[in-house]
Amino acid sequence: MTQPAYQHVICDPDLCTGCRLCEYVCSANKHGVFDPNLARIRVVRIEPVTMTAISCRMCADAPCVIACPRDALSRAPETGVILVDDTKCDGCGWCVEACDFGAIVLNPASKTAEICDLCADQEDGPQCVIYCPKEALSLSTPEVLRQKARRDVVKRLFEELLTP
Amino acid sequence: MYAYTGKILHVDLTNQTTRVQELEPEFLKRYLGGVGLATRLLYDNTPAGCDPLGPDNALCFACSSFAGTTIPVGTKHGVASKSPLTGFVGDSLSGSHFSEMLRRAGWDGMVLKGQAPRWLYLVIDDDLVRFVDAQPYMGKGAVEVQSILREELGDDNYRVSAIGPAGEHLVRFASIDNDGRQVGRTGNGAVMGSKRLKAIAIRGSRPVTVADPKGLMAASLKLIKTSQGPGTVKYRTLGTPSNVLNMNAIGVLPTRNFSETTFEHAETISGEYLRDHYRVKSVSCSSCSIACEQWGVVRDGKYKGAKIGLDYEPLFALGSNCGIGTLPPIIKLVEMSDELGMDAMSAGVVISWAMECYERGLLTQEDCDGLELAFGNEDAAIEVLRKIAYREGIGDLLAEGTMRASERLAKGSEHFAMHVKGLEMPGYDVRSLKTFAAGLAVGTRGACHNRSLAYELDIKGVFDRFTADDGRGKAMVDNENFACILDCLVLCKFLRNCFDDFGPDVAAIYTMTTGIFLTADELMAVGERVCNLKKAFNIREGWTRADDTLPPRVLEDPIPTGPSKGSYVTREELDLLIANYYQARGWTADGLIPREKLVELGLEDIADEVGVDTVPAGQAI
């Protein structure tokens, strides 16, 4: 059986305005301070109009888990979240290198890896999604987004039919 | 003390040394941050009468109180120096990831003085300040050099403030750019250029710690949600370019150097036209939940590839005001202004002045280096804009700003030199906005809509915009003080309609952030204090009553056509409104500040220097 697709925080680059509130919210929620260096979601802005936010994508056969030489990383089977065992993690950074998305941060103080856990400690789920002013962030799976995109295409066709 | 670091970084560029100044919470509470703190640093670090482009002028940066937190549009910074355009206080603001990094590097602000022996840029890593040779980056654009430096320094986390060729060539209205946002007005980029400082790259490693994180997060979420509501709908949908058709409809859209107030091509340069044909995306400043900046891209034609976040003020200045009636050349011109590193508003107005001179035969084609500098000639506008940045030919004259250029050319061109105190006019023809006209005249940094905010009084119909009468002074003062509070906090003005009860709400947020107890009354007092401090700076620089005036065109030429036809501001009307304003400020009839007033505002330490011993205007002796 194939692995189920786990929900993760997905950013719509057309809606993201590059404000970086998600970074502040994440670090405040996890550490009680505002520090993008501790944020498990980061906004990347290359050209003035191209930007998106990136956090853990809960990959199948997660390369970070495979890369960890101390078996500090494991997957929570229910949610797909990558768990970090702080007693084993020594901050070597192999998981950071293994991640194709740059979604793992090494906490500069504790020297342990930090990965988005979908705000497991919050009743209402990922706080970045709640705070995102433009609803650019959502908790979803690629398959759900694909379905939505297909529906949008057909809706547009219908609207064109109505336009004289 | 939370959020604040209580430290100011002083940099001496002549000797390439630094020192640290410690600030007390009581001091910070009186000026908050942004424009307030930057102006106070300017007052304390600049000797009276200094050359704005000399080593003694202090270029002062100050963070927002909320820098690096979740308070929406609370991460901005203020800059102040003695303006090379006006010779008075030159305070300016920018939306900014730079402010976040300045705070996280451990600084509430910076004071830059002196003049480097050769071109440098600063690299600030927390406490460590390095002076690095900038020669390889000379001539680079104000925006592109930021990416180049990040690449060289090898870390995307550096935020950079930089000047472009205009700042290097001391164009008097040069700007300082960070992430495509500008410290735009009053020529702070020229001051930076005069210090031979190409850029400042900052990287901070510290977290921002606040007194009440949970309370602040809750207050932030409420503001983020409110700011998606009716109070910001204008900014979120069309952005400020929505003003084009609104101003055109009521006959205040400056057209062809403020000679007319309606533009026959308003439709094709409007916010609506931008949205339908060129807009690709809304973009926000740091921590902003509104995202007013409407990015337009030109996809074909001779300006293919030009792209910019377009706001109303550059759009009017380089559009209708230069008689240019399509968006592609305007997008190109504004993009060039940003990359060359100059204030697109002042640039547009000085070019429109030159165009009128050309049409009247006061400047010949030969004077203009062979350019046909007529209204609507977009190719000539583009070439002359470039010449300004490099001070080539006619550009050298225009780089001096409208006031100096018109004084130098003379021949009656002063009549239509559209500036107050040397700062070019914003995008409202004030001949039919009389309260606002007076608001611009008394402005401490010259003709600025953002400092005055009095346009709201006229456009929203609080007062009859076509007449002037007694009793408008208090409203003018209240609006100016309110704008000033926002500039000091800093909170973006576009958030101003998102609070239930501004004073108590914002004072509470400030206390949650900094741990410094602030009442609503104390907050509101900051606006009056800093407005008076700016005025005090000007008085120390030799301000007199005659400086609070308007261009002759506003005072003599009736609007020729359109909905505001026939309107102009008579000298009697202007004098009446200014007298009202001084009285409401508690100043003398000559516009000076009584000693007691300064003491009352907590500015006793400067009362001896600038205060006068007399009774306020309008009060019996």
C-alpha cells in the first residue's frame, strides 16, 4: 500500500505578499520570542513579485529521517509530522542538508533540529495559517489542491460561457 | 525593558570609529521611535547652521517601537537629517525589513556623521561594525546593489539600505532604498552620498523579546483581521492609484505642472486601468497585512520588461503632471527613479517645471541638450530623468530641485515652481483644497500630504474646500499631531481606520510590546511634542514667518477649467488659516514657540535655545 498523503502547510505564491508575519508567528508560538531564525516556516523573496513560504512538506520516505545518523528523527504515523528526539539530536545538520526545501532549522541556542509539527500543541492547528492575512497559507495535500485547481478551470470555462 | 535595546549606534565615517549611546526608557517613551526618535537624534547631533551636505549633518535612523513583531505594518523605520532641499528638518519613513534587522542587531537607531575619505559601505553584524571599500559597487542601482551585496556577503539574511547614482551625485532629492521601499522625500539619499556611504548591510542574530507575547499576539491577530475589512478596502483593491480618477473627478489632479486640475487621459493612467492591463500582484512591506503595493509589468512594446510597484504620488508626478497619458512610460519612469535612487515625486515635479519652461520658451532646445522637453514627450522625460541622476547637462540644474533651479533660471519661472520650502508639492492641486493648502504651507518638511493629513478635512467635507474661515486651526493641528504619532510609533497610516479606540488601543499595544507603561494621553502628547520639536529644529536653522507660504501659482492663478474652475487661495485666506493654525498650536503670531509651551511639552532642555518670551497669538496681554 502506498503511503497516505499527509497534510502540510502549503503556500499559494499568487496570494503570498511577502510580509513574513508567518515567521514571526511561528517563533513566537514555539519560543515566546520573535525571531525568524527560529521559525519553522520561511518566506523566500527573490524578485520583488516572486515569493512563497516554505515549511516541512512531510515527504514520503522523508530524506531527513533517512539522513539522520543518530536516529533522532522519526515520523508520527498519524499526522506524518517529523518528530525530533532532542536527547538524540546533536545538531550535526545532516537533515538540514538532506531537505530539498530548506525546511529544517537548527536552533542556534539548543543546537537541535526544529521542524514544523503543524502546531501539535495548539487546538486550532497551525498558527501561521490562522494569522496569514491573505489566506495564502493552508493546511492541505497536493491532491486536494489539484482537485481545487481543476474545479477552478471548469468554473472559468463556465464564466466565459456567460460572458457575451 | 523589552523590544527596545536602549542603544544607539554612533558612526563617525571620517575616522571610521563607532561608539554606543545608552537611552533610558523615560526618554524612549517621549519619542517612541521612527520619526520621533530620529528627529530627536538629529536635533541633538547636528550643530545649527551646518551644511546639509557637509560632514556635520547627522543622518539618523530609528526603528519602529514594534519592529520585528507581529503588529501589522509596525515594522518601519524613520530617517532624519537636515534636508539638502529645504535646509530644514528632513524626516522620512520607509516600510522595512531593514528596521527588523537593525533592532535584532541590537540597535534602536543609528547616527551617521562625518565624511569617509573614500567610498565605503557598512556591514553591521550585531555589535560588530565593519567599514568596507565600496569602489566595486559605485554606479550600481539602489535596488540591484542590495542583491549584489547579499550575494557577496553570502547570506540572504542581510538587509541593505543603499543609494543609487542619484545619491552618489548628490541629487538634492535622492532617496535611500531598502527592499524596493524608499526613504523617499527630502533628500536623505544625498546626505548619505555626501558622507561617501554607498550602503548599510545589517544582520542581527537576536530575537525580539516583548513584555507580553500572548497579549501582543492576540492584539496582532485582531488587527490583522480588521485590516482585511472596510477600513483598508481602497488600499487592498486598487491601492493608492485609485486616487487618479477620484482626484480627477473633483478637479484636483495636478496636470501639466499644476496648471490644470483635470487630465484628459486620466482613464488610461488610472488604478482601474492598471489593474485590468498591467497588474500582476499585490506586495507588502515587512509585517504588513494590507499589501497596498500594486505591481505592474509591461509585457510588450518599447517598455517591455519594465515593472514597478506603483503608487499614486509617483504616478501623478511623472504621469498627468508631465502630460504623460499612458501607463507603460510611467511604469518605466518610476522604475528608473527607484533604481537611480531618487524621489519620484520631486523628480516628476522638477521635470514638469522644466517642461513648462520649455513650452514658454524660458528653456530652449539647446538648453535641454537637444531634447524637445514638451509636456507629454515621454522619451524626453526618460532621458532627462537619467541626466538628473548623473547631473549631465540640463540634469545638473534640475538635480538642484525645483526651488533652486527656478531661482537660478529666474525669468519668472519662480511663479510656477511648485514647492513649499524647497520640497516639491504632492499630488493634490490645493487651489481648491484650502485647509490642506495651509497645511502644506506650515509643514515643517515642506509640501507633504503625509505629515499634514489636512486633505481629509477638505475632501471628506469637514470644511468647505473652496473657502477659508476661522476655526479650522484646531482640526489642522489635530490631524498633524495624529499623523505624527503614527510616524513615531511607527504604524502605517493605512492602518489608521482599523482601531476601535486609537489612543487606548495603541497605548496598550505599546505597553505589551515594550513593558513601558504608557497612557492614551501620554501617547497623544507625543504627536504634539514631536511636531514642536521639528518646528524647533527649523527655528534653530533660521525659519521665519515668510517661509510658511505657497507657490505664487496657488496664490494668483485661478484654476482654468473643470469642477474646481475659478478657485485659488488668496493671500488673505492663507494668512487667516495660518494665523488660526499658529493660535491652535499655542505659538506666537509670528509662528514662534513660547518658552512655556516647550516646557509644557517636556522639551524644557531646548526651551532656552529656541523658545521666545511672549504670550501666544490671540491671547490678550
